[in-house]
Amino acid sequence: MSILNERIQALLQDSGAAKVLATVDKQGIPHIVSDPSISVNNEGQIIYLELIETSQSNVNLVNSIWFKRKVAIHLTKGEESYQIKGYPAYSMICGPVFEHYYKLSLERNPEFDLSTVWIIEPDEITDDSYAARKNKEREKHPLITHLDRLAK
């Protein structure tokens, strides 16, 4: 069962939401890509379509599988913002699921050349909106505030 609630799944399917994938290389150096095609499948797993075989994201995702490293997806629309962390579960380079996403990518742009369909298993969700972050920090640090806030 997926940990993604209905709202987050809807945002992942929303073409108007900003979606960013963050990976790290072998040395821990981050690499970030913005990709509107990031989505969710019926099992609640995150789908990332890599178009370039030798891209830094693809290399980092392979390393993440080998060395059990987490990746992060940042998802935002309007005031809503979430960070989803998870592990790449597997990748597909052929077969019926790959073919399905290959056709979808060609519908988006006939020039696209799908390399890999990545399946990411989410295991942690953080509400990353300003309101949620502000409340969390106030709970953790109730005595820290700007002096101008005390005057109000």
C-alpha cells in the first residue's frame, strides 16, 4: 500500500504542478532536474521518465539502486508544497509498461526518445509549505523569535 494520499497523487498527475527530482552521485554531490512528466502509477509508486541514457540523473539513479540511496521529489503548486523521499525500486528499458510510457512520451513530443522508466517507492512525505515549516520550527524552538514579532 502506498503512503501517498489522494491529494499528493492528484498533484503528481497535475501537469500544472512543479515537479523536481533530486539525486546524488557517488561522492554525494546533488543533481536536480525539473520534469513535468513525473507522475504516479496505480500502485502509488512514482514514475520518472528518463529521456537520455547517459544523463547524470540516470547514472545517479543506477547508483541509488546499487547503494540503497534515497532520492527526493519536490512537488509544489500554489501554496502547497511537499517533499517525497524514496528509493528507486527498479527501472524498465523494454516490455509493455515501458511501451506504454514510450507512447505517452511521444504524444508529448515526437522528438522524445525514452531511455528508462524509473519506479520510485516513496517512504517519507514532508509537508514543505511555508505554513507547515513555520509551525514546525515554532514548536521546536518556541523561544526563538524576531524582536519585532514581540512588539505586535
